[in-house]
Amino acid sequence: MSVYLYHHHVSVCATKSRLALEEKGVPWTGELIDLRGSQQHKQDYLSINPFGLVPVLVHDGRVIPESTVINEYVDAVFEGPALRPKDEYKLAQMRVWTRMLDENVHAAIGVLTTSIAYRHVPQHRSQISNQIDPYKKTRKVSSFDEGIENPHFKTAIKRMDMLLAHIEEALGGNGPGQAMAGGGPDYLLGNYTLADLNFAPYMVRLDCLQLQFLYENRPRVAAWYERIKARPAVQRAVFDWFKHDESWTGLMKQQGDSVQPRTRELLAEALAVS
Ligand SMILES: N[C@@H](CCC(=O)N[C@@H](CS)C(=O)NCC(=O)O)C(=O)O
């Protein structure tokens, strides 16, 4: 059996799929893609994934892109602890969480990261110029060129605030709305599932960018995040890989600290507008 992952040591989506493999205990190998060198936009890589994105899983020669799809596949085909609920209703609830991540939480975290940190790396500008998806390119260019004052920043931080409000409510068991009720107290659906796992790298990213104030008044979110960080698979899939090149997380911390007072203000301004 061969399990091969094209990934990147810090990328949230790639981390997400490493995490699924580690939680399941699947032996895997892989290759780090040089994102800032635009390796993902070269013909060799595009012939594997025409979207020019990591991660991509290759299982016995079969190619699967998209981290959410990869993670469901990994849970379905490999032995190890189940990461999806057996109950179909809970499975549907899990997919509501993982879908909202793909729909706009991922875009929001990209805007926050580029606006705060990656804009300080000139090479990142050429990576952005080569982006294949035009929506993503527009957001990223604006984030790079204008930093945290770009119009997408307030939208992004407001979206992350909304997400954490929903998670706080879900862990309390009563929502958000009837659609998401019945979760908690430890994890979003009771037991640890892909709903929690898929968000883990995004929580870590908020931490890296010094945006912990988003959950300073959300005790259930804070405890949930601590619970997630304590999982050995999270150590292996997330923090051990950060050591590969700590300049990435170092930059996020340094720039995150320096703009934190303004990011707090921008959140307050965004929340004041309905
Ligand atoms: N929906 C995709 C998103 C993948 C994605 O945006 N990957 C980023 C890293 S988190 C990437 O490869 N960026 C390189 C680039 O855009 O040039 C997934 O979940 O796999």
C-alpha cells in the first residue's frame, strides 16, 4: 500500500490532511511543495492537480485533491479510530461544519494571514500573481498590497468571530439553531470527529497570528482548543512540522503582535456595522 501526500509544512489545508492521517495511524510519505517558489503552478504539479493547490493525496496511484474530501476518504478506507459519526443525522451535521469551512472560513483565514504576515515576504507576491482561482487572486492581491486596511480584512475577521460564536454555542449543546444543536461538551458533535479535526489548523493559525482575543470571552472555545492541542496527533501533524522552517510562524507572531491593537479595533468596527 502506498499513501503519498503533496503538502506544505504550514498550510492549513495540508495540515488538515496530515492530521487525518495521523489520527488514523496511517503510515504515509510525501513531498513538501515549495509554494513561495510557485512549484504548485508548474506544469508537473498542475498535471496532478489542475487547481495548483496542496494538499493532494495519492493512494495506490489514485489522486485525490481537496482536504475535506481527502479526510472523509482517509476515514472511510483506512483502519483506525472513526472520525465520522455512524449516525446519518450526526454525519449530516458534521458536513455542515466542514462545508462552512470550505465555503468561506478558509477564504477568511487566507485574507487574515496574507494581510497580517505574508505580505511582508516579497516572494509571496509572485505566488499570488500566479493564483489560478480569480476570486482568490483578487482577495489575496488586495490583502498583500493594502494589508489589514484592505476591505476584505473586516469581512474576514467578522466571519471568524461568527464562527467562534457558533462553536461556543454548539459546545453548550443548544445550537446554533436547531440545525446544529446537540453537541458538546467536549467536541462539536460529542465525540471527536472531522468537524473538530478540520478546524484544528484554523484555530492554530489564529493563535499564530495573535488573534486569541477572538475567543478570550468564549470559555468553551478556549477549552475545546486546549483539548484539541493536547492530542498527540495534533503535535505530530501540526507542531512538529512547524519546526521544518520556523520563519513562517515566527513572522506571523512578530507581525501579529505589532498589528494586534488595530486588528481589535477593526473587529469592533466590523461588528458595529450590521
Ligand atoms: N479547498 C482546498 C483549498 C486548498 C488551498 O487553498 N491550499 C493552499 C494552502 S492552504 C495552497 O495550496 N495555496 C497555494 C497557492 O494558492 O498558491 C482544500 O481544502 O484542499
